[in-house]
Amino acid sequence: MRRENAVLVLVVTLQAEDNLISPLLPGFACPLNQVFGQNR
């Protein structure tokens, strides 16, 4: 979600096989299935 004009707007929908990354944390990557406990 991103805030635009005081309204949250959906930017992207992630799946369990995706990785969570951040430009603020270079080299950081965390598989979403580890975050939410869904092993496929």
C-alpha cells in the first residue's frame, strides 16, 4: 500500500514465493513463506 492524497492505494500483490527486499537494507532479502509460515 502507498498513501496518495490521504488514501491508501494498492501497489503490488505479493505471493508466498516472493522475496521481501528493501532499498534501505542493501543485500536484505527474506522469503515471504518464512514470514508467514507457508512452506510449499
